[in-house]
Amino acid sequence: MPRRYHTAVVREHLEQTERHGRCPREPYARELEHTHGVRRFELECSGWHASRWTKDVTTPERAALVQAFIDAALAAREGRPSPGPATAAG
């Protein structure tokens, strides 16, 4: 998978897994910066109790998320059950 898509995979993972407190809403994630192998994302939930927080994702965590995404896509293509969700950045 081309590197230009890696951030989108991480962003999608964060939007699906990160929550503030017990809020059930999916937050919006955007990349703030990338320094020394760490990508910092800002997550924002616009629910009743709007909240904003940051999440750092290291290069190894990003690589694990991208690999899990590729494995799931290949499994779906072959019609077999996909592996469990990636938890490296969770």
C-alpha cells in the first residue's frame, strides 16, 4: 500500500476506536504534526459534551494498523473471515 494512504488508515482506525469517556459518538480525527516517528492526531467529538483531545501514534503502531488493514482487505477478497481488529494503537 502506498505510504500516502497510511495516515488515512490510522485516522479511520482512531475514529472507529477512540472515545472520550462513555460517549458513543465517533470523533473526527485529523493529523496535527509528524515529528521523530510520531504522528499526533487531534480528535474532536461534537456531541452533547463536546470534547477535543490528542492521540500519538508511533511508527510501529502505524505499521501494525496498516498491516491489519491489508490483511482484512485480503481476507475479504478471498471470502474468508477477517482477522480481529488491530489494537496496536488502541
